[in-house]
Amino acid sequence: MILAWSLGLYDYLRLGNLSRLQRWVGGLGPWAPILYMTGYAVLELVLVPALPITILAGIAFGPVWGTLYAWIGATGSEALAFLIARHGARAIVESCVAKSRRLSQIDTAVARHGWRILAFTRLVPVFPFNMQNYAYGLTGIHFSTYLVVSAIFSLPGAVALVIAGDALVEGDADLRWLVVYLGIAALLLGLLSVVPKRLAARIGVTDALSGRKCAHE
């Protein structure tokens, strides 16, 4: 944060300067998406929250390309964190995961519900998104299953946040677009906060994460 402030990056993120940020990104040409996706993956690995990075994609690239770039960056980070935990710094990750009750229950939940628990935690942030990427590397889930399920079920949240970011730029030019885009983003986020929990409760996924036995057991 200190580095961003000293470099004047916060000036670009003021509502009145968002068009200036877009021009700066456009000036980078084909390097812009490459730098963004690489930065997204690296920042996620060092536990920087994904929310502002994803919103930035909507501001800089628009709803369509912004969603694609944020999705690729997030998926790359998910894959790298998983591989680091499974084949690299396993002891360090285990010690960090052990400090969180919910994170430490992921292995048992995966053994009981398989890919469904992964889908649920991607849709609903029941614990830090960054750390769950590492936590899944400690489970018995296959890497291919982890990567495909993570990519699919991370997409709805990315779409909602990117649309919200794009709304800030469109709203700077036309207030009506701000209302429309923020309305769409709010609807998507609202559905993500309700629907997955209802479905997960029916199959006992939420019970698995809380440590309670399922009703049918």
C-alpha cells in the first residue's frame, strides 16, 4: 500500500481518473493483459485479496475481456498454489492451515463429498479464497479435477466483480449505465450468496465444513 501510494497509483483509482487509467493500460498494448494476468497470479500467491484485483479488470479492460483476463489470472494462481502445497512448501502450508478450524476440515470434507465441496467453497467464500488454494493441495483430490472445478465455479464471482468494476467507468460517462451494471452485479452476487448455500445444505456440504454429522448419517 505504501509503495502504491508513493508511485501515485491511487490517483489512477479515483473515480474522476478512471478514464486516465484506461488510457494508460491501452498504451501498454498487448503487454497489458499479460502483465495483468501475471500480476494477478503472483499477488494471489502472496495472499493479496482477489476482490480489488478482479474489479480492476473491469475498470481496465471492460466486462468481456476483463472477465477473461481475471478468470485466467485466478485459475493460474489456483493451480500454482495447489502445486506449491502438494510438491513444494508442504510443511509450511500445513502449519498455516492448522491454525484455521475450517481450513483444517477441508481434507475430511473432500473425502466425504469429493468435488462438490470444492465447488461450494469456490462459490461461497466461507474462508479466505487465497488460503483455500493452498489447503486443497494437502487433500487427496486430483489436480485435474481441482483445476477444472475451480475454473468453472470461480467464473460467476469473477463476472459479477468485473461488471461492478466496469460500471464505475461507464457510470463516469453516463449515470444510467452505472445503475444498470451495478444492478446486474448486485443480482449475481446476491444469487451467489443464497443459491449455493441452499444447495449445499441439502447435500450436507455445510455440515461437513462445520464439523457436524449429516442428518442422513
